[in-house]
Amino acid sequence: MTSGNGQISIEDTRTALLNGFVRKSKLFTTEDGISIEVRQPTVGQRSRMLAAGGISAKSTDLDDIGAMQIAAVIECSYHPGTGKHLFEWTDEEVIKNLPTSAWFDDVAALAMNMMGDEEAAEALPKKESGSTSSTSPKNLDAQLST
């Protein structure tokens, strides 16, 4: 059976589209030498990441960047070379209570940039020199000096 793709059958087209993909990944190494494989999210993972940030069919406003970053870390962090997730959703509370750290911010930014949603990636707070976290309020220094 042929389709509008010349001599390629619909079955071959479906197989190529559904099974012929390669997810991008980047290896991130923490200051302590711990490696994390950050993989491009699947459609389902991206959906959970966007939903965590408050983005839905009814609202394109990013309401909670922190929740979206946590979702990105949970969904896209893998033990290098194994295909096994490093974190599960049961780790969410523990991750929320981690001290602000560069590995978290960097891994979240990598995952969100790989999800292909430029608007969400652009919404990430930019690290400022001397800043402790991308999730720290922009006027943190002013708040601390009062």
C-alpha cells in the first residue's frame, strides 16, 4: 500500500515516525563529580512538566517556575547509560527541601531547554553573578540587607 509519500507504505511511515526517533541527551557532571544524563523529554514528560508550571490548554501563563523545574529534574534525569530514572515523583518533597544548588538549576535548565518549548525555557530566571539560585527572588540582595 502506498500513500502520499511516494512508494513508502503507511506502515513504514508510521514505523519511521513512531520508532525511528533518537532522543537528545546531555551529560551533566556536578562539582562533586556525579554524572547525570539529562534526556530530551517525551511528549508525556513535557506535558507533565508544563502542567506542573500551570500551563494548560486553558492557560499559557507560567504560574510556578519552581514546580516546573522540579518536574523537569524528575522527568529528565537518568543514571548515565542505563535508561533508569534517577528520581521518582515520590522524591518531589525531598527535592523541594534541597538547599539551593547549582546542579539542580543546571539540570532543570538543560531539561527545559531540550523540551522544545521556547516560551517556557525563556521564562526561566537567569542566573545572576553572586546569585545563589535561578529560583531566588531577583531582589534577594535588597531583601537581605533590610
